[in-house]
Amino acid sequence: MPPDRQLLLLATAAFLVAVVPAVRALLSGQWRTSRQWLPMLAGFAFQTGAIFLRGETVKQCPMKSLSDVLVFIAWSVVLLYFLVGPAYRVSLLGIFSAPLVSALHVLAFVLPNAFPDYPGKVKIDPYVEVHAALALIAYAAFALACITGVMYLLQERFLKQHRIGGLFYQLPPIQGLAKAIQRLVLLGLILLSASLAISFKLTTPISNPKLVFAWAVWGLYAVIGLIMWRHVLSPRQTAWLAAVGFVIPFISLWLVTTHG
């Protein structure tokens, strides 16, 4: 097995370690504060090494095959967790992110023709690389909005069932979660807008399926963002919208890596 795959397996194991307390907390409704960020940090370090070695192997940023795209999004999710989790005071975001990141890694491994070789590039266009990277990081922001939406719905369920326990006290205030969803959707929109703005500098035609799908995702989240900004729906409904909305960009990943 290539070294990058070995590091990715170590990263997956680290995130699975973080999944265990998440499942235990969800089943019992009890959570004791611990250093949950340690396995996340270890997994992120292994992820970074795996992506670097994979890039050295394919001689470009590894973002062409679906397996590589899933790994890059998983890496971006963890990166944004460390960057925005403390800022939005979403203390358990890492614990809720760990199952998603682990699932993305496992899916990347079991896909047919996982981690294929890339055709060599004579010259790497930095605009292409930045365009693709920003788009995938935007998708990671939408994934975190999805996770935060799930946390909101869980918090609301605890309130309705009067289950005031350890896990309840570790979750941020429900109003804070609603604001975090809005900010993460806005962050994703800004990143995706920057990616699409860069696309005008590329030679790729606007009719290219990759750009068509990217614009479709941008349109979806622009509508979601407008709904949140105008308070058209209740906070609970917008949490559902953020959680379910990520299905569209997730499915589009397969379409983007299959066409063009």
C-alpha cells in the first residue's frame, strides 16, 4: 500500500477514536468534557501528510478523482472545524464532524477505481488549482452547516423532551447554533463565489458540466442564504434546510468527477 494510503488509514483510525465518545454521548445523553480535539488534531496531521504525498505522486493537487475529492473535503471539514469552531463557540463541532469525516474516508477507499493515477500535466495552471480548492472548501463549509443544523435539531429535541443532562449543557445555546448555521452558509457562499469568479479567467467554457454543477450549488445556497436572511422560515426549518441541503452538493461531487 502506498505511503499516502497508509497515512490516510491512520487518519481514519484517529477520527474513529473521536467517533466513539460521540456515539456514547448520543446514546446516553451524557457527555463529560474531555480533550476531544486531540484525536481530531492527530487525524488532521495524518490527513495533511497523506494529501501531500498523494500530490507528490500525481504531480499536481489531488482533486480530480472522486476518492481524492472526498479526502480533500474531509480535510477541509477538519480545517474549518479548528478555524471556526472556537469562533462560533461550537464546542462539540469536532465530535459531530468526526463521523462524517470517517465516512468520507471509508467511502474514498471502497469506491471502484479508488485513487487512480492521473495523466501528467505539462504545466499546472494556478488559477485552476485555486478555483478547485476554493470550491471544495466551500463544500466543506456547507457540510459544517449541515452538521450544525443536526446539532440544532438535537438541542431542540432535548428541550422538548426535557432531557437536561451532560450533553445538553455541552451544546451551545440554541440561538448560537442558529447563528452559526447562517454564518457557515455565508462562508460557503463567499468561498464558492470566489471560486466561480476565478473561473472567468479559465479557458474552460461556461457550459462545462463542472461549472454548471458549481453554479447550481451556488444558486441553491444563495436561495438558502436569502431565506435565512429574510427569516422566511423558522429556525427549526432553516436547520432542516441546512442539514438536507447538503445532499445536493454531495451528489454533485459524483457528477463533477464523472463529467468533464
